Amino acid sequence: MAPAARVDRFEIFFDLVFVFSFFIITRATARDFSGGALLHALLVLAVLWWSWVVHSVVAARIRLGEGFVPVLMTVGMAALFTFALSLPQAFQDVRGAAGPIVAAISYIVVRLVHVQLYLHAVRDSPKERRQFRRFLPEMAGSTLLLLAAALIPPAMHDSDAAPLVRDGLWALVVLLQYTTGQLTGTWTGELASAEHWTERYDLILIIALGESVISVGVGSNLIGQPPSPAAVAAAVLGIFFTAALWWAHYDMIGPSARIALHAAQDGPRITMARDAYAYCYLPMIAGIILFALGAEDIVGGITNPQVPNWKPATGPAVPLLFGGVILYLCGNMLFQLRTLRTLSWTRVSAVGLLAVCIPLAERLPALGALALLTAICVGMVAAEVVIFEEGRTALHRLILAERASHEAHEAAYRARWHEPTDPDEGE
């Protein structure tokens, strides 16, 4: 893949299945806010995210929209869609194995598709084919553990230990996958296009943020409700704090990290891509799902005509809302630390303020808690715009110059299409 390669349109099409998967995880967890349900959601998200990481490595080496590849990718999409459909049943009654078995088999198909695509991409590189073999134990172990999690608990004859065995096997899958990534490195021996890699992850994060908006609107029954002042205010606040979280990453941190990855070469570039994007994005995605769950419950109470607007939100809604934003910001700070080797005191202060304000928010009316969170997030962004104005302006000027240079290069290349091909035409 060329160093300046951009994301293929088929890759975005493939992302639709991940959008659905994030939505399914949120919807399944929204039915039960227990600690066990949240643990299951995080386990499923971690396994799903690892398949995304593997997919991004494959996409960095091969054009997904050309040749026979779209056909094979469509098989992978179907398997991933089936995997997402089976997730709500993966941790249901341990006496039934149908859902977990479908999840395990679907996951095996997804991983096999990635293997075939990667082997096709490195078919002319014996070194990379040998390097790939180091990851075969992880793939075999992950799939076998998921099959064991589907088959062993139902065979334990209603034992109280069956759910613990199932959860433990899923946890082993996560541990195996992420430790293998750290100990063995990445599948790819090179990362030719830092532009493609960063754009790929930036798009999936935007998708996750957009899914959170959809989840809040659909799950809280905001759609179809009379546009009462409280409902309109809740919707506006939800958009504002989500936009602030988008700004927190994409205004300065994301573009600076992209430049840092471009500047890195060889091994340091690969490890930065792995640590910052494959690993640090996971807590950010998890934070988005958590605060979407909390916001959905709070907005649902606000739009419920039978619940007084002055009544505080009950249950874990406020801790999920504030905790999810804290997790998102912590993941983003780890990302900043890994790529830029800096840490913004504004982010640290915002995280501390969010943590301190949780007891207060639990006593406020639901709309007040949402307003408090929005004020902190928007305030953090506004403070950074003012405090880091000089650096921010210099960064945006550099990005604009880069884009102008790239567009001038493309225009010069396309200008050749209008050059005369017949020597007599130029006379």
C-alpha cells in the first residue's frame, strides 16, 4: 500500500457491521445495569475490538475493495454480523449453548478470513510469512477458549460454578489476545501508510461517538416523545458534551499524533501504532459505551411524563455517565502520552473534577446532572482553546499547509490528463 494511501470505501462499508455490534452491546447491557452485565459487555467489547485490530492490520497491507478481496470480506462481514447477533445470548442462561456456539463459530470464520487475506498480502514475503506464524497460537487459543466457554458450562449440570467458568474463559481469551500483541508485536513487518492507519482509527472512533448519539435517542425513547422543554434541553446537552469529547481528540491530539506517527520509522512506528491506536483506543471506545448507557437512562427519565423533572436520576446512571467520560478522557491521555510524550493538565483537572462531582450529580435533578457534565466537558475544551492558542494555531497552520501541498500535487498529477498526446497538437 502506498505511503499516502487513504481508507478504501469498502472498509467504511465493512465498518457498518461494527456500528451494529456496538449498538448490540449497548442495547443488551441497557436491559441490565448489574455489575455482571457490565463485565460481560466489556469482555465482549474487548474480543470484538481485537478482531477490529486484526482487521486494521490486514487492511494496511491489502486493498479491500479490489479483485476477489470484496467477496472474501463479505463472508467476513456476514460472520461478524452473526457474531454480533449472538452476543446478547452469549452470557445468558448457561444451560443453553446455542448462542455461545454461534458466537464462537462466527468468530472463527472472521479470524480465518483475516488469515487468508493476510497470507495473500504477504505471499511474496517469506520473512513476513514466518513472522505471521508467531500469531497462530493466539488465534487457535482464542477460538478454542470461546468454544470451551460455549460447551463446558452447559455440561456442568446447573452447577453454581458454571457462570464463573464461562466468564473466566472469556477473560482468558482477552488476556491471551492482548498479551500476545505486546509480547509478539504486530502482524505487519512494516507500516507503509501512517495516513491510512490513523484515518482508519479516527473513523471508527467517530462511528462509536455517533452510535452513542443514536443509542441515547433510540433507547431513551426520545424519538416520538412530545418536544417538551426538558426533552429538548436533554437532547441539546447530549449533543454538546458529545461534541466536546469529539473536539478533545480531533482538534489537537489526533492531528498531532498523526504527524508523530508519520515522523516515526520502522520499529518505533509499528510499536507506536500498536500501543497508541490498537490499545489506547479500547478504553476510549469502552468509555463511549458506558456514558451512552448512563445518558440513555438519564434522558429516558427526563422524557418520561410519569417521572418529575426535579427528581434525581436513580441507579447507576450518573456513575456510568460520569465514569464513562472519565474512562474516555483517561484513554485519550494515555494515547497522548504514548504518541506525543506530553500530558495536558487541563485533562487531568477535568478528570479529577468529574470524579469529585459524581456525589453532587447524584443529588441533582437528572437534567442538572447532565448539565453539570456538559459544563465540565465544554469548559475543558474552551480552556484549552484559550490556554493553548499559540500551539493550536501553529498546528492548524501546519495541517493546512500540508493539505494545500497535497492538493497541489494531486492537481499537478491530474493536469497531465489534459496534456496533448499527439505531438502535432502542441504546435
